Amino acid sequence: MNLRSSLRALAFASVCALPLPAGVVTINFTETGGNVVATASGSLTDASAWTFLISLTPSDTLPPSGVDPSSSDVVFGGYGDFYTPSGPGPFGGPFGLGGATYVVSPSGDTFGVNLLGNYLLVPTGYVFSSVTPTSLSSTMTFNTATFLSLGITPTATSTVFGGDTIRLTFGVPDAGPGPALALLLGGLGLRQWRSSRRSRAAA
């Protein structure tokens, strides 16, 4: 493996290993392979930002999974606990003009949010903690879809609920190298430059 390939592999591994910030859930939409894939990842930590409403049980009708950009809804459906924001707002808003589009089978954790502040849906018994954050990870795929067909305006936004933040991102996020990786890459680059100068001097 040459140096360039080695650095690329190292950079990819480092970015993938970077921890997600506590108190932030990122919902990302990506157009890929003729579909739109939505993922949610991160954790919520501010218990004071949320007021418990109800728990869904197997006898309840599950909320549909999907998006409704004009109503500010993103739902990875499943049984779980409903909350509302404790604060008065204002919160976020619509992320497009499209109506509701549903999917049949999301995977991962139950998670849903209305960015206007009407509700939050998390797994049953979810613990909001900054000491031991509980990670969320969810995925759903809209087959044969684009941002345009779903009525999504692909503009990154952040909605703050107390000490928690829900971020919407679009496309593949460019995390960039962390400080340690940047230092390492810089050192590797410097060594390569020195080696090159020595080779030219000896020629």
C-alpha cells in the first residue's frame, strides 16, 4: 500500500471513530442509488428539556414511519415514550413543502421528532443523561425517491430544545480530520517532504 492509500485509510478510520457529541441527534438525508436514505444518530442528555406524555404499548397503534417536511415531522416508528418540550420555544420549522411520505420497515431505534416542538418519540425507558449518554441509531429508506419528490429543501438546520439539539443534514457530512489526525497527517507530510529534499540533494 503506497503512502497516499495509507493516509486515506487512516483518515477514514479516524473519522469513523470520532465520538458523536452528547446532547445532539443528527438526522441525515442522503440521495443514493436512486433512493433517499434517512439516518438518525446521537444522544439526548437534558432531562429538564422534556416533559413525559405517554408510553406506547403493543395495544396502541404505531405511529407511521416517514417524513412530512411541511409539518416538520421525521419518524422512525416503533413502540416508545412520547415527550413534549418543557420550554416555551420558539423551536424549528418546516424543512420543505412536501407532505407525508411513509416507509414500511425502518431499522434500529425508535425515534421521532416534530421540529415545531409538538412531540419527541424515543425508545421506551430512554434515559436522558450527560454522564452516560444513551446512543440512538435509526435508518429508513425511501425507495425510488429524491429530495425533490419528497418535497425536502436540503438546507442544514439545527433546532435547540434546552440543552439538546436536533440537527438536519443532507448528503454525506464532511467531518474532517480530528486534531490528533491532523497532527499525524502533518507529521507524515513533513517526513515525506524531508525525504524528498534529501533525495534531490543526493542526486
